[in-house]
Amino acid sequence: MEFTHLSHCVYYCDYHVVMVTKYRKGIFNEGIFAYVEKKLAEITEHYPLIKFGTVNHDFDHVHFLVSIPPTMIVGKV
């Protein structure tokens, strides 16, 4: 467990987020998943406080274990 320090707080906020395709269509193959991982790296480049832990996929959904600071809204991330 890793605590993160900001100027006004110490937090440990890990969220399990599942991104599902419309109608649960199986589109996540290795090529699309590589593209998703590339985009996640770009997100952490622009927002260094957002940290992706485990990222896993099946054919119709993707699982993220993501650390989001309390200053950001989970739905907006």
C-alpha cells in the first residue's frame, strides 16, 4: 500500500474501473489493447497524479486499477 502526499492531504484512493463496449461486443484483441495502453500512458504523461496499476482485458471489457487523487472527480477522469 502506497500513500501519496499532496500539499494538503495524504491519500490512498484506488478504484477498480471497468470499461465495457456497447452491447458487449468483443472488439478488444491484442492490437486494440496495445492502443488502449498507449493512450493510458499519454494520460499519465499529462496528468502525473493519475497512476494506472493493473490493466487487464477480455474480449468485451477492460479492467483498470487506477489511483485518482481526491481533488479529481472519478467520473471526469
